[in-house]
Amino acid sequence: MDRTHEPLSRPAHNKPLHWLGFYSTLRQWQRNRRTRRQLALLTEQQLADAGISTAERELELTKPFWR
């Protein structure tokens, strides 16, 4: 029994989906930036409570916002 596969046609509303993906990416970059700023403000005790070493924090803070 042979099965054939026909590719699905693109939805007519494809353009808004593209913008939603772009918006989602921008929001993720903003979250990265915000959480890294908050991480930079933590004291040594707060880092220890969260189980994060100073080296791990420094590594995270050196990452660009898009990663």
C-alpha cells in the first residue's frame, strides 16, 4: 500500500505569525536582560541560598542578551 504526502498549504494569515515570532524573540531578550541585571544585584548569601556559585554568576553575566 503506497502512501503519498501532500505538503500543507501555507495559511493565509502567515504574516501575523511571523510578527508573533519576532515579538516573542524580543520579549525573551528583554527577560534575559532583566534577569541578568537581577542576578548581578544578588549578595553572596543570596547566591548561596539559590545554589549559584560566583563563577556561575559571572559566566551568566558575560553572555550577550540574545543567548
